[in-house]
Amino acid sequence: MTDQGADAAGRTLPLRHSDDIQGDILAGFRKDHETVLLLRFPDDQRPVRKWLRLMIPQIATTRQVAAFNAEFSAARHARAGIDPAGLSPTWVNLSLTYAGLKFLMGEEPFPDTTLPGVQAFIHGAFARAEINGDEGDSAPDHWLFGREDQPVHAVLTIASDEQAQLELRASELRVAAARAGLTVAFEQVGATLPGDAKGHEHFGFKDGVSQPGVRDFDRPDPRDPIHVDGKPGTRILPAGEFVIGHPKLTGDAPPLPDWTRNGSFQVVRRLAQDVPAWWAQAGAARRQLEQEGVELPPGTGTEWLAARVVGRWRSGASVAHNPNTEPPTKPGAPDDNLISYATDENGHTTPHFAHIRKTNPRDGIAGDFKNADTRRIIRRGIPFGQPFDPSSGAGHGPDTDRGLVFIAYMADLAEQFEFLQQRWINDKDFFQTDAGHDPVIGKDSDITLKLDTKPEGKKLHFAQFVRTEGTIYAFAPALTTLRDLAGR
Ligand code: HEM
């Protein structure tokens, strides 16, 4: 077995051993069940500090989660892909909103409040709704959490593979919070979808395929050190893109105070998905192409169009490498991430509007990865609600709540999450391509499907069937900072 804690030359990967950076940022919790508790502090600081002191030993560190994940993967490998039994911790992490940090610090936490990322954090997601394209049905006045009249100070993320264990832990944490006078402003549960749908989001596509690699955390491939070992195409980026106080890709990092070191900004977003409507729309768009005489490859149907909209087939295989048919899944094969758009400048294979091209244009901007690499985020989302399957009875129909609990970590809310939402997802003229908005999560728009047989493009209308139902901006501080706040 390779030593996951060191690179090929035996040099340790220091961030794998961090007891300061909280778990789930660099080392994902990767659990089947998750509960997110949004907590409100009482007026008195003392019980809150006491609560924080109780919480600190329960918070998972990067070292713990990374070591567990490595052990779990090795055991799974040894058992030919079957999850090992008996390896089942319950992980917890904790982040604070601007209001929560200010409350515990007793003063303005940031010496320079004019930095764009700090401004975004201070104002919060409610005030930034317009930037993020949250309007109409997604407008913040309709949100279930994150509204101005519902203050949130802390976010607890609890994750386990066993639902019963998760529920037990969540109730213990609720009791501890209540004893200190904290109230639960909102509770969001999430779970991976059952059976073969595990690892897929509600529209049916495999999720979590493309994540950034992180220097000093991920093991570089000895033959191709810009990529993660065993994960072709997963580019290794400086840790400062995601964790404060580490080198960034370009330029100096914004001057953030010392207490932010080893912390990460977090976005928690509840995104409702109207599955039947989204697929009906893809089907209608496919029929429109046929009716209007657009020449399509033989045998291509709605799945073909939907794959173009996402940029991947349901299995996670890329359209870039499999333009017209979904390839058979090869068990144990690495994720399909060695993707370049440099030879698909016109977007005839992976359209410019495709969700994965909009949110990570890779080398499709000026021929290199530089720009796109500075906009990467670490995604830790999990679905909520039952899968859509009207034949399965109650809970599976079109009226039931379902969607994605989108959770992401990054070093700068303005330059990463908000930039993606505003400048790429909801920019119709994405790099002067007339792409339209992202047809998975963007606002209603015409998209332009360009094909070899239709290079000038065909316009198709895509309405938004992902609705924002709440957003919180928070910061997951280092354990050192949490101890300092608890001890003040
Ligand atoms: C319900 C909402 C969403 C759905 C159904 C969805 C679905 C997907 C799917 C199927 C993939 C391809 C698999 C993968 O690489 O993980 C993907 C990738 C991705 N998504 Fe989303 N997503 C949603 C929301 C978002 C949001 C809000 C953002 C950011 C603002 C986002 C950013 C990304 C990024 C960065 C990638 C990876 C692109 C790449 O590197 O190739 N997604 N998403």
C-alpha cells in the first residue's frame, strides 16, 4: 500500500497531518448521512464560550479524517470495492457567520473591511442575493434560512454513514446547544441517494467527480506531478486557494488577520431541484432540434442533450471524451478528468453553456488553466429528499422537496463562489460565446447549442428548475482560533 501521508519521494504531506484545519475542508467527510444545524446564540457570551469549549474536542481535524479516509479506501480496495464494515465514525465541524464571529470577538473581526471577500462575508448571502442571481422564486425573502430576520451565528455539520448514529449525535449536540441557550434556527438533513444512485445528484448525474487537488495534502503523481496520483487530470493547486494563510496561485493573498490562518470560508446553500420539469425541458429541447431540422448524430435522444447541458453523462463520463454515446462504466477506472477544451474552442463537443464548462472552463480561456484555477472551490454537497420516482409512492412524486445541500469551501467568497455565480454561471455572453446561462443552475435564458452540423448555433430556451431556498456564508476557523475564542 502507498503511504498516503507522503509523496513518492517519501516527503511528508504536511497538511494531511494538520490538527489545526477542521475536517471536511481538505479531507471530505464523505458520509452517507449529514445534518446541518444552523444555530443562533443567546445574548450572553459566557454560556456560548462554555458551549464552544465543549464542542472543540468533538470537532474532526484534517488529520483524523484524512487518516480514516485512507484506511477506508485501502480496506475497500482489499475487498474488491465493497465498503468495509465496522469503520464508521461520526464527524462534526463548526463554522461561524460574521455575526457569530463578531459576537465572540467582541469587536470588528477584520482590520480591513474593504477587501472584496471580507465585504461579501460581512454583508452575508441575503444581501448578496442579487450578485448570486437569487431572484424571482429564488429571491431571499422566500428562503427557509439565511433571511435577514432569522440571524444565524454558527453552523454545525454532522456526518455519519449510519443514520441512527447521526441522529443520536445530532440530538446530543442539540441538547448541548439548548443547555447553553442556543436555538436551532434551521436544521437541514441530507443523504446520499439509495442503491445505484449513490453518489449521484437528483437529476441523475454522478456528482463530486471533479475536485481540485491541494498541494501538501494530495499526493502528486510521480510521473506527472501537476496531477494527483491515481487521479489523472486532477490539478494540484496551492493550498491558499482554499485555506487562509498558505501560498496562493497568483499574487499576494489579501491581508487577512492572523486569526483567519488555517480557516476557510464556507457557503451552505439549499438548492431545490424540480426533476420532472428539468427533464421535460430537456426532452422538449431535443424535439425542437429535430422539428427544426438540425442534423444530429444518429440514435441520439434526450440523454444526449442532457449530457451536453451538464458536460457529462449520468455515469460521470465526460462529453469531451465521449461526444455522442455514454460509454460502459469500467469498475475501478479513475474519474474522467483529464479534459481539455483547448481543441474544442467553438464548443461543438462540450458546449460553452455546459455546467462543468461554465463552472470550470479549464484551459478554454486563453489556452491555459491559470484563470480557471483561481476560481476553484472544494464542493462537499449532499442531496436532500427522496429520489423522483412516481411509481414508488409517497415521498417520490413531483411535489416532494428534493435537491442539493450545496456546501463549498474556499479562500475568498467574492473571487470564487460569487465570481462563479455572477460572471460565469449567469453571464449570457460567457467569453463572448453567446452561450446563455448555465442551464443546470443558471437563471432562465436562451442557450446556444453549436454543433459541427450547425456551427452558427441553435437557440434553445432553458428555464431555471433549481431554486435557491436558503444560503449562509460562514467561516470554519482553525482549532487554534476556536480555542482562543472559547478561552477569552
Ligand atoms: C442543484 C444544483 C447543482 C447540480 C444538480 C449540480 C450538478 C453537477 C454535476 C452533475 C457535476 C459534474 C460532476 C462533477 O464534476 O462533480 C457538477 C460539477 C461541478 N459543479 Fe455543480 N451542480 C449544482 C450546483 C452547483 C453550484 C451552485 C456550483 C457553484 C457555484 C457548482 C459548481 C460545480 C463545479 C465547480 C463543478 C466541477 C466542474 C469541473 O471541474 O469540471 N455546482 N455539478
